[in-house]
Amino acid sequence: MSGPFSRLQRELEERASSGLLRRRHTLTGPQGTRIEVDGKRYVSFCSNDYLGLASHPRIIEALQSGAMRYGAGSGAAHLVTGHSLAHDRLECELAAFVGKPSALLFSTGYMANIGVVQALVDRSDTVFADKLNHASLNDAMLLSRATVRRYRHNDLDHLEKMMDEAEAGQRLVITDAVFSMDGDRALLPEILELCERHDAWLLIDDAHGFGVSGAKGRGSISHFGMDSPLVIYMATLGKAAGVFGAFVAAEKIVIDTLVNKARSYIYTTATPPALSVALSESLVLIDEADEARAHLKVLTMRLRQSLKDLKWRLMESDTAIQPLLIGGNEEAMDISMALRERGIWVAAIRPPTVPSGTARLRIALSAQHDLSDIDRLAEALHELAR
Ligand SMILES: Cc1ncc(COP(=O)(O)O)c(C=O)c1O
């Protein structure tokens, strides 16, 4: 190969030789705890479909009726003619659901994070970010051109020191509520206290808390029983909510600012209205899902109990994300492959998604699992450890 292609070839080969080459697997059926890949069936511990709503018949029906009423595509950006009654209704429902005055839909969580940070801060301001934040928050702060300060994971003394030292200008703290690759929670009430003392915004990314944490699945704000007008709440709708998209909920003036300034909101086509119809149904199902959330807790405890003597350590987490720390990239891949041979699919997560030397199996639980699925996974891991 020559010219620009040879560089790409070299980079891919380097990735392959360090066990970091990524590739996709094609599912031939719906998402769930049972998946079919290349004609073979597996028990899966990989999806973020924590409540098992991705294939729920009531959501599928709502999606179909939404398509019958609104068609397949929105055809325009929200600020042109893409904003439908279905979007509008869902925004009102989402705001009420999480107890905020106003809400705005985005196409994805990635775009929501990029849009919020870029709309709220600029070169003269400072963003403070937990070192283990999701890539979308990291990209958002870099694109905003604000000064960036990254504090050690959940280290509030470090954050406070940085906030005290910051230059004049607006301060914005951004954090995952439930860390996507670690499963632990940000110390949100304490972070909020620091924000209040410094007149700083707090952007909470609750991709993995919405629907699962808090009373009736209201999310991490409800989990901690906290709130403030300074909190800007972002959650995704393609995980526990089972469909697609994301929203930001905040004071009305913040939402009006996003409508006017957030580029990833303005310069993109609105999502198909049928998705919003499906998501309205999903909110009803989340509200009704107390039993599923209780079952998820039982599964989590069973997994932690069954793996407590294993040579690999489950990371500290009380959520549906239960990462098993392995360390080396190749070892993590080998264990993941050996599980696959036993009909169990657990994704190995490697750098740069996680820090070097901390490759892990990200075990994600769903209310659709039953106790025998957990026992099967635990037995397989014990066998591999021997
Ligand atoms: C913490 C966190 N924030 C944001 C996102 C991005 O959301 P979306 O998939 O809707 O783009 C994800 C995962 O995808 C996530 O885990």
C-alpha cells in the first residue's frame, strides 16, 4: 500500500499487535439478554437495556402508531419544520418526570453533551471534569475551547482546590452520575455544594441512572434527593428507556439558551417523531417498573456474592454495571472469548475507553436476566479462573 493508505494500515496493525483492534459483531435479531450472532445464540451481559424495554411490545406498538401518524422521518431541523407535537409532548413529559421546569430533546447523548457545554461556556470560562467521565463529555469540553481542569475520580478535595484556583469567568462542573465503565456513582450532593459555593453550573450525565436509579426510575437526582436550579440534567433514551435519543432538563432560561445556541441541536435533523411517541410509552413503563428495578438489585447482589472469591475483582458498584477488573488487554480478550465459547457474551473493555492496565469485562445486568443466568456466568468465570 502507498501514500495515505500505508499510514492507516500501519495504525491498524499497531492496534492489532497491542490487542486493541476493534471490530463489530452483527446481531440477527432484537436486543435482549438472549442474542443471536452469526447464527449462534448467547446469553448476553452487554446491553444497556437495563429494564428490558428495547423489545417491549407496548413500545413497538407505540412506534408503529407513531409512524402511521407522523410518517418515517421528521424531514427538517427542529427550528425549521421538524418539531412535531410528538416531540413537544415528550419534552413536557420528560421535564415533569425528572422534576425540572423545562426539557429539550437531542438526537443522542453524545450530541446533547456537546451542545450543552458549547452553549454554556467559552474561552473565558473553566470546565471541571472527573477523570473517568464518558468520552462525549471529554469531547464536549475540548470543543468548547474553555480552560479544562480534570480532577481525580470522585476526589472532591482536588475539585475544590481547582475551583478555588480558577480564573474569573463562568465555572461548569461536568460528571457522569453513574460512571459508564466503572458502575460507581459520582458524589453528586457534595459536588453540588461546591457548585453552589462557586456559582458554578453542574452538568450531570445520567445515561446510566435514568430509569434505573431513584424513586420510580426518576434517576440520580432522585436517588440522592437533591436538586438546584444550577443542575443541568442530561439523560439518554437509548439505554434503560429502550428506544433512542437523549434530553436535557433544566431551568427554562437554560433550555431557551440551548435552543438558540447549541449547535448540535440547531444544525441537525429532528429525530423521527415516532421515536417520541414510543418514548412517551416508555416513560409510562419506567414508572410502572418497580418490580424490575427490585429484581435488578437481587441480580446484582447474587452476582457480587457469587464472585466474591474469584481471583479477578468486581469493582465497587451497586448499579447494574458490574465491571470485573482483569488488567491486561489480551487477558481480558481471552476471557471474553472463552466465555463466548461457553455461550455467554460479555464485552471486554480496553484502553483508550478505560485507563491503560485496567482492561475489564463490563458485566451489564438487565431485569430480563434471571438468577440462573447469573449462576451460569459465575460458574463459567470460576472455571476459567482455575
Ligand atoms: C455516560 C454516557 N454519556 C453519554 C453517552 C452517549 O449517549 P448516546 O449513546 O445516546 O449518544 C453514553 C453512551 O453511549 C454514556 O455512557
